Amino acid sequence: MRRESPSPSSSSPGFTLVELIVVLVIIAAVSGLVIPSVAALGRSTDMAASAKTQQDLANNLQQFFVLQKRFPQGCDSLLVDTSTLGNSTNPNSTPATPGTSDGTPDGLYAPKYDATGQQISGMTTSNPALVNSLTVGTLSSNQRASFGRGGFEYVYDHEVYDWTTNAGIQNSNNSGTLRRALPGGGTLTAAVVNQTAGAGITTGLATTSGKYLLLRGIAPAELVPGTTAGTWDWVPETGTQIVAVGIGQGCRLVPTTMLSAPVYPGDEGTYYGRYVAFFKVYESGERPTLLGVSDCYGRTSDYTILQFNQSLPNGGRQG
């Protein structure tokens, strides 16, 4: 007997227009509940991503050393290298001539502002403000030899941005463009953690201060309780300095152990948003030690994780 194929009228019916509308309404209602909750995470997600990035960069630096027997060339020096300083924090200040370099760094890559007081370049002053913990320091010839034993032969100094003429490097994250060969001997100018003796610098550090938070992450053994309750003193290891360098676009970690140099989440280049590595150099001349990596604010991973754990949606805080 020949089978008859089913007629169109006997096939399973599809969704009606009313049913489709009901489904779409339900999806829209659920989305209205979920999407704002995800979007409200804001600062929490930034903290989580930043902590992971810091740990990954530290691992990448160590991995690079294992592979190359040296730390990567081409880090950002965090110093301005121009014929004039160009690092004033005052609005309407005259910037240095962009693109010029006399081969000698003149100052920290300090924040710079336009006529309205908006920051346009330099390191950020937002808490804990890494720029306030650094200074332009001089490594002795032995400390320079120590730094050199890590394989450092050149760095990139920063070019300032002239907002009055729109000349220079407008994106602070890419401002490390002025290559500077490091001398094989003699002293060396570098961005170092400030060891100058004095209250708030090496003594009497409050637990909320940027200097304390940075040192707690990179050199906790050098912190001792201060004479005033609730404060700490920094006692640097004799004959050492801590050099800070940025992991910028010219760093040879790219493409050896990573595909690109990361930027702090949400930074659009009005301030330097790259991550910063810290190396201890020694008067003995021994190879430098990688102490750790911070974000552009000077927060190390332990503090960043604490910030994540205490953060609430929309930038709120617990406690």
C-alpha cells in the first residue's frame, strides 16, 4: 500500500504572534533586571582585572628573565627628557618643546594640566598617587652596575604634550618615545622610591598613605612600627635603592611573553595608565631583584584585592 505524505495542515503548528510577543516581553523584563546589575559592578571589575594583570606582569617579567637571562629592554623611565623641565603642575604653565631630547632626563613625568585645570598628561595624582612616592634619584656607579647586570641597556623617556599647540604625544600611555641608552659605567639618573629622611617620607608613615601602601606590597620587611602609635617607619636595606619603570609599548616583553602592554581599565590617556615594575639595585653590584608590580596609582596586587573585596557597586565601599 502506498503511503500518503502528510498534508501541510497536519504538520505541527508554530508560535503564534501573541506567543512571540509574550516571550519577547519576558526576555526584556529579565534583561532589565540583569543588565543594570552587571553594569553597576564598575569599580569592582576594574579592581579584579587590575590585580590579575599585576600578577601576570610579574610572572611575565620572571619568565622573560628565565628565557633571555635578562629583564626586558625598553621600559618607560617615568622621567621627562626635554630641553626644559615641562613638568609643572600649574594650569597655563608653559610646556617643554615636544620631541626634543638632550639625552638627560630632567624630572619626573609629573601631572600637567590645561587652562581649565583638567589633567592632560603625566602620572596621576589620584590616591595613593605613586608620583608622590617617587623622586628623581641618582644611582651610584655600583648601583648602576647592579641595574646593568639585570640586562637594562636602554629605556624610553617621556615626551610632554603641549596643549596650546596640540603638539607632542597626546596619549600619555604612549608618551615613552625618547630612547635613552644607559651608560655602561658611572652614575645613572632614574625614578626611584624616595628615601629622603623625614616625616611622611621614611618615618611616621600612616597606614593610609600611598608610600606605606606601596612599600607594604614591594618591601614589607623594611617597614617597622613607628614611634607614634599606628604609624610605620621605612628602614631601607643599606646600600640599596628601588628603581621604578613603566611597562610601556616599547617594553620587550612584547611580543616575547605577552602580546601587548596593558593599560589600567578605563584610562583614556589623559594620565599615564601603564603598570609599573620595581627593582631593587645594590651597592654590591649584584643582579637587581624584581620586587613587584603596581598599577598606575601605586597599588600592588594585595591592596588591589583588598579594594576589590571591600568595593560595592557604583564605587561604594564597605565599612
